[in-house]
Amino acid sequence: MATLLYRIGRFAFGRRGLVASAWLVLLAVLVGVLLSLGTAPTSSVTIPGTESQRALEALAKEFPQASGAAGTVVVRAPQGQTVVAPSAQPVVDGIVARATKIPGVVAALGPAQTKAVSQDGRYGLVTVQFAQTADELTPEQRADYEALGTAAPAGWTVAAGGEPLLATPEVGSTEGIGVLVALVVLVLTFGSLVAAGMTMVNALVGVGVGMVGLLIVGHAAQLTSVTPVLALMLGLAVGIDYSLFITSRYRHNLALGLDRQEAAGQAVGTAGTAVVFAGLTVFIALAGLSVVGIPFLTGMGLAAAGTVLVAVLVAVTLLPALLGFAGDRVLSRGQRRAQRAGAAATDLDERFDGRGFAWGRFTVRHRVPVLLAGIVVLGAVALPAADMRLALPDDGTAPTTSSKRVAYDLVSEGFGEGFNGRLVMVVHADAKEQVQQAAAGAAKAATGLGDVLAVAPGQTSADGRTTILAVIPKSGPTADATFDLVRDLRSRLAATAASTGADISVTGVTAVGVDVSDKLAAALPVYLLVVVGLGFVLLMLMFRSLLVPLKATVGFLLTIGAAFGATVAIFQWGWLRSVVGLDTAGPLVSFLPILLIGILFGLAMDYEVFLVSRMREDFVHGETARAAVVSGVGHGARVVVAAALIMMSVFAGFVLVEDPIIKSMGFALAFGVAVDAFVVRLSLVPAVMSFLGDRAWWLPRWLDRAMPNVDIEGESLRSTVSTGSAGPAEPAHEAQPAR
């Protein structure tokens, strides 16, 4: 592996014009294809085969006129007036009239027609039915619908909510802040604007190729609105980090006196090998989401894995080409002056590395207190995770000034919070009489449950074989009581279905949330076994050790526990929520735990590889185990610290997004990266490695003989370099002038 990447690095450096042009042409072609296709549609979070999803599909078949997005416009009359009074009709009729003029609206019904009026008559609901699903609505249609609440007369309150406002989160401007912070970190790390800019450009090209390719795929495969955001988040973070790692090794090789092309080849051969395996670990963790059998998670995982794969390819091919263009300017001014003055071949970043060596010696010398302090602190931070609650998000956690949040609060005021989480019982049978009997039994069964406020009859299909009934809970959509109600209701309806021979199912937003949560909970153990197992095998191949991958896995458990605990404390309990701009605390989104486990496992193994690969390299080349640990931390601390700060900056940029799902994901990833890099990898790992000593690299002989040699320490490069480089020679050129 090291020899192959060494040759790729030398080739890309020597033929930099060809390599750079190839990537730019690929990006241009992909952009042209995307522009010709237009914007790809997105899909909602669903799990085929669940009871709630089967019921929704049956409703779409039996009631095609109501299969599109259904919106609810809430109207509140001034104090002392009602929405059904004659004086209120011009206001209500005006809302209905404007709604019917929105493109795609097939029906708009006022409170008098739908009988949706509060007991005091002050609140009423206008139902707006679109022909298209929420995923198919255009931004213009959403804007026109939301604008229904902007022209309310004095004293009246009108707000639009519901499915039409399920839009894709906007992240561009906020993520730009994270990228700028990452650029500042690169400048401080390298001391060179050219090196920082080159690293950022390399990452942005990779993100561009990956994201445009993903959006093209979105025309052929259904992707949720969160999928591109996740891919962008990870593509940026790993793209910058991988480029940083290779560029740092290239500068180190220059300090050792190697010519630029050889320095690039060896940087890609050694650091590039670690990047490939780090990227492969992330790829496995993300692609492993497909084993749980949940389509929207499979799409998320494969999309993000694809952008990571592109980031690896760009790092080992385009980056050495850009290094060729940068010349000596990849070094700081002081480093270039030192080179021209014939300074000794030492690490050009030795001042920071000196601090890294000092920290390495500290953790080795004080390994017991370091281990105890780290475990106790992370254990304490993880405690809130025991109270984690999961649900699909509702409008009750949206920003307080948003139209859908205002509508949610108005419904809660006028009709009770449970009205926002109405359940739907779908009764289907072959005969009309059978349907009527089953519907009556279902209504009776639901009414007898304690958390049911009311059961309202709904529509019956034209052939009389399907009837729907609305169940209004007393508690809100994400309350534990409502989740329990769904399960209790299904249990009671099973007896009714058995006695009548009808098919009775429960659906609605809350029921879908219950099904999603249950399915994810069942899939999590399988996912953990597959991902952690494959990751363990991969690390064992890389480091030819059993204890190193075991230590890495245990460290990851500490990281994920702390990340869960902090996220629960802020986003569910509401601690310090104003710091992250969260208006209302609530349950975490159902798919966050399994997604966070996959992403953080991959990123945690990145830092493990970056740090321990240098320990392995020095140990193989003759250092004692203790000295190798100190050397690994000394040489790796600068890169790991910079990489962690960059990832934290990128992820923290998403905390500024208003959407609570994206906000919680950004925070959990940023906090998890901080914990893993600074506490686990830079503190606990060297302490544990110093305890293990030579035993850290123990591997049974039979297993050592059976495993292939991936040569992460670059031992094979010695023979390759001694017999001559493989690849085109660097064109002759003059030294770059100092800036």
C-alpha cells in the first residue's frame, strides 16, 4: 500500500497540471449535468413495512384526493369574538380564498365546513390540501402558503403550519463561519497563507465533486432533506483534515532535506496510507448503516460515505499536485529563510512539537492520575444519557418566531396540545357492514383509554370498505404518555380486529415516530456489532496488534457516552440552551444515536490512526515502546489538535442553523470530536500505551503470518527509495521567491 501511494504521490507531483486539470474537468462536467437536471426532490423520514407506513400507503390508495400535503392554518379571533360569527366571515373567507389561489392547492375548507372550532369559538382551523406531497412542493408554493398568516386584520392572529412547511434546512451562510474558522486554524498551524489556502482549496474541490455527484444521484434515489447536509458536514471536515495530515508530513520531509518531489511521494506513501485507512474506517462506519435495513438511514450513510471516499481520493492525488504548484511557499517565511541559510535538517515545526513531546512525557509519567481523571470526568458527563428520550421532531421545537411554531402554539391554546399529534385509525374490510362494526368497536376501544381526549369519525371511501377515525390524545405528540397510548391502542385494536375480521391499523405523525424509534432500537445492536467488528479487524490489520484496537474501541465508548450525555443535557433538559440558540428543549430526533455512533466511530478512529501510526512507525524503526509513545504524541499532537479544531469549527457552524435536527447533530459531533481528540486520544491513549509497553504490539504468530502486510509504517519505502523512485521526474524550475 505504501509503495503504491508513494508512486501515486510522485506521479501527481510530477504531472501536476494533468492531475489538477482532470479534477477540475470532472467537477465542471458534474456541475453541467446537475444544472441540466435541476433540483432533486427530497423524501420524508419513513420506514417501509411498519404499521403506520402501511396505513399511510392504504390511505393514499383509498383517498387519492387527500394523498398530497395537508396544511393547517390556525385562526384566532380577537378577545370576545368567535371565528364563526357573521362579522368574522370576511376574515375567514379571505384566508380560504387566498389559499385556493396558491398553485397546487386542490381544496381549502374553513372552520365552519370542517367543524374544527374550539369550545369557546375563538379558535378555528382552515384545512389546505395540496395535490403534491410535501417533498414535491416548490419554494414558491411554500412561501405563498406561509404568507397566509401575514395579512391578518388588527386583533386577529393567523399562522400557517403543517406538512407544507417541511422544507430543506438552509445552511450555506452559517457553515461559511465554520470554514473561515477552519482557515484561520490552518494559517496558525502552517504559518503560511499558501499552505492554508491550498489545503482548503483541495478540500473544497473534494466537497464540490462529492456534493454535486450526490445531488445528481438524488434524481434517481430518494434522499431526505438532512442527507445532503450530513454529507456536506463530513465532506468538509475530513477533506480538510486529510489534506492537513499529508501536508504536515510533506513539510516534515522537506525539513529532513528531501527534494520536493521525493518529499511529496514519501508524504503520500506514509501519511497517505494512514489517511486511506482512516477514511476506510469512516467509510465502513457510515456504509454500515445499510445493514439495519432502514432506507432513509441507508441513504444517509452511503451519501456521507461517498463524500468521504472522494475526500480520500482528492487527498492522495490532487493534493500532491497542488504541493507541486505551491513550491517552497508551502513553508512559512521563517522556514524558507532557514532553508536558504542552510539550517540543519530538523522538524520545521519543532516549537509546537516541543510542546507535544512535553505533553507526551507528562501523560506517560503521570499515567495513573491522567487515566483516573479522564474516566471520572467523561463518566460524569455521560450520566444524562441514561434519561435520553427519542422521537421524530414536531413543530413544538421549531424557532418561536417561525410560522409553524406559532401555529403549533395556537392549536395547543385552543384545542389542547394533543390536537397537534392526532392519531388516525384506519379500518378496512371486504364488506361495508364489517367495516361499520369494526369502526364502532375501534372507537369504543380508543375511548376507554385514559390518555384519549376524543375520538372523531372521519371519511369513508367511495366503496365503503375503508373508514378512518381520528384519535385526539390529551398529551403532546412527543410525550411519553402519547407514545404509551399508541402501543396500548394497538394492543386493544388487535382484539377488535380479531373479532370482526377487519384490518385495523394506527398511523399519524406520532405513530410513525413510535415505529421509527422501535425499529432503530432493534437495529442498533446489529449495527454496533458490524461496525465495531469490522473496525476492530481493520485496526488489527493496520497496527498488527490485538490490544491497540481493543483500547481504541473502549476509548470510543467513553467518547460516545460523553457526547450523548452533553447532547441530552442541552437539547432535552434545556441546560444552557440559549448558548446554542435553542428556543425549546425536547426529545432528541430518533435517528441521532445510531447516526452519531457511526460518524463518531469513524472520526475517532481517524485520530487513533493519526496518532498511533506514528507510534507504530517509530517502534518498528527501533524506538523503545515508551519512547515511541512520547514520539507519537510529540509528532502527532500538532496535527491532531489542528484537525480536531478544524472539525469542531466545521461542525459548530451547523449549530447556528435554526433547524433543531441539524443544530443537535452539529453540537453532538463538535462535542464528540473535542472529547475524543483532547481527552481520549491525546491523554488516555498515551497513558494506556505506556502501561502496555511492548505488549501493545503483541500479536499471535499464527495470526501475524495469516494477515497481509499493509505496511502503514512505510518500511517498504526504504527499498523503493534506495533503488530509485517510480514515477515521472519533477520538471526543472527556479526556487520560489520568498513572500
